[in-house]
Amino acid sequence: MKKRIKLFENFWAEPRGGVIPYYVNGNEIEMLFYISSDPAYGGDKFQIGKGHIDNPHDIQGEAVREANEELGLKESNIKKIDLAVEDEMTGMVGTYKFYLFVAEVKNKEDFDKFGEEASEVGWLTLEKFREIGRKSQLGLVERCYDKIINL
């Protein structure tokens, strides 16, 4: 059973979570994003792999599951993972609790095939995300980048 958070009378929103996999390539940090196969969910811009948290007792595991579905992230390829953002967010579904992790990967080629929710995945630097990423997520990506460089 999904846990819902009561925000105000008669309005509930399910928590959401996501992961930004990253790889340190020399002096550059590359992060993995995807373009949705359905333009109604983010248009044609690169965005964060995220989704519903079905088990609120395993938020990190649920976020990794979503990243596997949308990006092909394998749990066995994660070198380390850290919570970067825990916030209340407002979107198309209303206001919800959002958990965003950053996960350093051992090998940027060791990923499963990405799921049907994605039309494309790509490794981007922060500068490249600023150029071709989803503008509404730029603040989240910048916060995650700051977390990565301060680990």
C-alpha cells in the first residue's frame, strides 16, 4: 500500500524520488539524464530519472528502482550513493515530498537497457545540462552538483 502524505484537508500526494548517476571523468563530472518518450512528461529536454515512492520505508531503494526503469542504472554499479535533496515540491500532481540522490557509478558503460519511458539517455556536464536540460529542474541539478563536489 502506498503511503500518502496529508498536505491539507482532502488533498494527498505520494512521495517521489530519483537518482542522478554521476561519473568522475578526469576533472569533469558527468551526470546521466533522460528524455521522456512521452512529450507530456517533460517535453524534449533531458531531465532527472524520478518517480513514485511505493515503499516509504525504503526511499533510497525506491529511487534506485526508478533510476533503473528510466536510466538503466544497476544497483551493482553504484560505488556510493548520498541523499542530495529532500524537499517539498509542487508539480502537475500537486505538492509532494521529493527525495533526490546522487550515485557515483563504477563504470559509466555498465547499465541495463533504459526503459520504455525514455526515448534517449545521455551523460551531460552541468554546463551541457544548462544548455539542453529541462529548465525547471536546473536548480535541483545544481544542488546535486554542489553535493557531488563537496563529498
